[in-house]
Amino acid sequence: MGRSMSKRQERVREEVLARGEVEFSGLAASLGVSEMTIRRDIDALEAEGVVRKVIGGAIALGKIAEPSFEARSHLDAGSKLHIAEAVVKQLSMHETVILDSGSTALAVARAVRGRSLSLTIVTPSLLVAVELAGEPNTNVLVTGGAVRPGELSLIGAEAVESLERFNCDTYVMGVAGVHEQRGYTDYHREESAVKRAAISASDRLIVAVDQSKIGRAYLSTVAPLSRAYAIVSDADPDSPVLTAASHAGVQIIIAEPFSDLVAGPDA
């Protein structure tokens, strides 16, 4: 039997909010239903004010419709695993690493486990802190701040001020969007302020993003495209965004299931 109407519509909602835009044909194929069924689901979401139909698909309304942490954790879970493994390969023993909040950062925390890297981890994520709390020879420092429900991240002036007191080697950052002109952007203004403080506190910035974030721009600007040392993604390395980043001196690391293709400005 197929999905119930409510579960299918919730999946459609998650997809359009996570990706910003969807095609009727692609959703129909991934969910195993007809395009007419998807169109009816989109009609229902449009009536709620969640999406707007365009030719061949639909787009999310506005730039602040952030999917839930749970929804993002399930979307592209396999991609996040490969990206996390590629990120960990960039870390050296005894580094001091700021590890971001969010589903991709949590995947990186899980990939760190068992590697015996003896890292010092600074994080605004309670989920990341719990994941690495028992890792041998790993020091975990949690920023101050107010707990953001759902994300279980720490935000606000205390989080920003605590990061300003650190001097770290690497910041592993996740963002909602990476855009050729807009750079690295996010839904939430206070989350973005924490990310900017973490960038300032680190010697290098590694941006970890799956292909659905490429070409997207959201409400709050975090940093220009050139600010990163490296982007780790499963996106097409010849995409306009990654090409622009490479030309700006950013190393592009493509995470693949069985191998990593590395390309940079000198490749």
C-alpha cells in the first residue's frame, strides 16, 4: 500500500521547505505516486500559504521557512554521512575544532567517534556535546546561551560572547544555503550571529553542505563565499556556485560514497 494522505503531504511539505523548490515529476517519482496526486498535495499546501505553484513545480514562500531538525536529519541522510566522513579526513590530531549545530554537524560528530583524534571540541550544540561527551581523550566545551527548542542549539549574546574568548584551529559550519553572490546564508538571525562569531574565532572555515543547499540564499547572511578554506559537499563540482568558490580560492572537496574527489583553485 502507498503512503497515507497525511504522511505523503508531510513528506511533500518537508521536501519543498528543505529544498526551496520542487518539481512535480521528481516528487512523483520519489514517492511512487502520479503527478496529479502531487499537484493535489501542492494545492493543499498552497492553500495553507506554505508554497506557491510555478510552472512544473512549486517554491517555498519566503526565506524563513526552516524545516524542523527532525525533518532535516532524515533528508539526504546518506549524503550527510559521506560528507561527514570527508570532513573528518580534513582534521588533524589534537586540533581545537568548533563544531556547529544542525543535522550535518551532528553527522560529523558521529564520524569523529572512534578516530582517536584527541580533539578539543567547542560547540553551541547540546546534541553534538552529548554525542562526543564519552569519546576518549576528547575535551568537549559547550558555549553559553539560550537553548533553541527543537535544534537544541545555544544562541544569543552569551553564545556569541563565549565564542569570542576562544582561539580555535578549525570551524566546521553547516548552513541553509550557499549562493554564488549571497555567499553563506541561514534562516535564523541569532544562529547566524553565532556562526559569524565562530568564524572569527577560527583559523580556517570548513563548510559542510549537501547538494540541496547549493544555489540557495536565505534570510540572514553569514559570510561571503571566499571566506571558507574549503567546502565539503556531494554537489556537482562544475556547478556555478562551486566553480565560483573555487575561483575565489576555496578548496572544493566532493564527498562520494567510496572515494573523495578533491579539486581546488590549483587543480
